[in-house]
Amino acid sequence: MRKLPLVAALAAMLMVPVGFAADKDKPRPDADQAEAALTQPQSAQSTGSVSVEGKRIDYKAVAGTLVLHKHGDQAGEPTVSMFYTAYFKQGADPAKRPITFVYNGGPGSATVWLHMGAFGPKRVMTSDDSHTPAAPYRLVNNDYSLLDASDLVFIDAPGAGFSRLIADDKDKSKRDEQMKERKKEVYGVDGDGHAFAQFITQFLSRYDRWNSPKYLFGESYGTTRSAVLANILQNEDSVDLNGVVLLSQILSFDTSIDGPEFNPGVDLPYALALPTFAATAYYHHRLPQQPAQLEPFLREVEQYALGDYASALMQGARLDDARKRAVAQKLHEYTGLPVDYLVKANLRVSGGMFEHQLQFDGDLTTGRLDSRFSGPALDPLAKDSEYDPQSSAISSAYVAAFNDYVRRQLKFGDAMQYRLFADIDHWDFSHKAPGTHGEALQSSTNVMPDLATAMKTNPDLKVLLNGGYYDLATPYFAADYEMHHLPIPASLEKNISFAWYPSGHMVYAHEQSLKALHDNVARFIEQTDNVE
């Protein structure tokens, strides 16, 4: 179950059936009605209010779809119906009111997580670091909605949520070929980026927001998308962004601790994951000597990771046995894993190995998306973890809460199934980076050049990187490393700021971290919106 190369592999646990699914008490729409609904924009409006840290905000909500089309000679051909939920503060001047486009990752994930867990006006209550009991779930006022700082547009990726690829030819065989073509065009790094760019520019026109301060907020693969998207908007669509907010970042997939054993000779993931291993061992009290405080301990581990540990890994087979054992001893002090295990692992422990081994003596698997979580091991004799206890712990609450909320309060989605993930057979990770010529494509996705190009061509663009210490899907120190290796001049480094939290991949699943995340992002927007 674990062997997925995707950074946000929630889909391994949560894939749902595809297609329209009728409610039990309502008729299923026929094919013509379904096609008409996809090829024309749809919307439903409602109003509400939210209290954010004691301040009441009245808003208008629009749940709807925009239809993307091909370009050039085929400009009239619809390709994707993209679902969104937009919240607009009542009475605000659009020219002075920031707007933030928000999306999760996957790739191919719906944005239910950020919507119902982080910044929407309603938030689903889940247990902090253990399994949330079954329904009924509690939906409460979100004291930390970002509506105090910005209007919000939550976007579901093509094929996810209520977003759908469009194949509307009357001939079924042609329709099947059309759908294959759509998937090939959209399900990839570059196709996905262009789809979101077309959505955003269309949204700006539809709601007269071209002169508003503009922000991107992406989580997980959504940060990969944000780098690509920022460059497309800036350099193809002439849209200057005020800021890009990144949460649980991965820009270079060569830094991923998921499956690094399949990329031998690239040892960087092991060094960059070590601080997260250490934080996790600290949280579960698995260290030989428990430090008094987490953050000073992590600064020590970070220094070792980039120094002696990285040096030892780079020596490969040249590393002598005595030094290998000395390094294993130090890793034992930082991770709690047995010295002999570390030696047998050749000092290289993947994320799945660590998750399985850390609490091995209790037959427990440690969480991947949030390593504060634990759950019973499916197979105590396995080499890797076989599921993610954090994903299992909270997903049902998010799914149930949103399905109820979108239909009852937003008045959208009648007779449709909300898909957590798109039906993706293959995601094209090849990428044409800015400045490459001809058909040159990367063999391993790295969108650091995209973000760097956007920052260089818009030198006022500000970036805020957020991450959780207990995130084993996209370790925080890997994100930190990427940011300190962007190919930008020193003069632009001041445009990047950092914030770390005692939480996991979904930082907002920990309420104190959600408050800090809200405050940091709201302050970032206030400082960069250019509103006098």
C-alpha cells in the first residue's frame, strides 16, 4: 500500500469511486443533463458570518464551476469544469481587498482539507493526535478563518471534488478518446499548472478582481503547483502576484524521503529527513536521552545532518566500518533506532522504514503525514509501514463534514459525488523548466527554477514558507534546504520568510498551530498587499 512516489499520497488510503452518484432519494440526471451542467458555468450563492479571533465578518459565498477551454483554433472546445467555493467580505472595496487562491495537492486532490480544516468559515473538529470518533462530527465557527485578511477561493483540482474533465462528443467511442486526450493534457506538472492559470485569469475577469492584491496558497503538491503557476501567471499572463504562501513544501522531488532507495547515489533525502526523525522520536519519548526542549535539539540535529552525516553518506562504499558504526551510534542518539538496525540499513533509513521501526516493540506504526499519530501495525514483520494512522484518523470527519456543509449551506452538489481524488492512472512528472529550449524535459521534477524565475521577473514578489516539525511526507528541513538553494540573487533572499510549527503535514490539524499559521499568513498579507 505504501509504494507510491507521490508526496501527498493520501490517495493511497482514500480513493473513492468515480462518476456521478445519485442521492438515494433523488433521480440520477441523464447524460444530456450531466453534459450540459459540465459545459456551462454553474453557481449557487449564500450568505453567512464568521467570528475571527473575536471580529465578526459578514460574507457572500459562491459555490460554482468555471469551464476551461482549449486555445487557438479549438478555443471553443470545453476541457475542464473546475469547482470552487469563493468567500467575499460584504461591503469591501475589491480594489483594496486581497484575494487568495487556495488549493491542496495530491496531485489531484480536492481542497476539502484546507477548506474545512484551515481557512474556511467553518471548521471540523478532530482529535489532536489520535483517531477521531465516528459521526456525528462537530462543525464549528472557525476562529482562525483567513477571511479577516483576504477574500478566499478554494479550488478543486481537475477531476477532484466536483471538478470534472469534459468529454462531450455524442459518439461514445470519440468521447472515450476525448477523455484519454483530456487526461494526457491535464494530468501532469505542466498541464495542471496551465489549467489553474486559466481558471484564475477567468475568475479575475468574472468577478472583476484584476486590480485586487493577489495571493497563492498551496499545500504539499500544491506548493509544486504554486511554483509552476506563479511563473505562468507572471510570464505568460502578465499577472503580478503580491505573495505566494507555501505549506508543507516540495519543489524538488529528489529531496523526498519516500522511496529514496530507488534512486541510489542521491543521499540528500536521508540527511534532510533526519531532523524530522529526531522530532518524532522526541515526541514519542524514544530517545536514549530526552532533551529538555525540541527546537534547540533540532538545531543540533540539522547541523549534524548537513555535516558529518552528509559527509559519511557521500563516501558510499569508501566509508570504513569504524566510522560507519560511529555514525550509526550518533543516529541512534538522534532517532532512537537500534545501532545494529542502522548499520544493516547502511545508515540509510527511508520514511516508511522509520515509521515502521520507531515503535516496533509496541507493534505500532507511526504516522506519515503527522508523525505525532500512531496506530496498530498491519504487519509487524514488514519492512515499511503499510498505512498512515493520521490519514485514517481524520479523513472520515473531513469527508462527512464537507459533504453535509456543501449541500446544506452552500446549496451545491445535488446528485453529484464529491471525489476526494481525481481518477488518475498516470501523472506526468516530466517538466519543462523556464529557460530550457526545444523539447528538453526534466526526468525528476524540480520546480525551483520556476519559483526563482517568477521572483526574478517580479522582484517585489514575497514568499512565506510554512512547515510542521512532525511531517514525514514533506520534511521541513528539505523545504528549508530547497529555499536556501533557489537560483536567485542575494538581493531577493530577503523576500522569503519562514515559519515552523509543532504539527505535521496538515499543520492546521493542531489547533495552536492553526492559530499561529493564521496569524503569520494574515500578517504576511497585510505587509504585502500594497493597500494604503
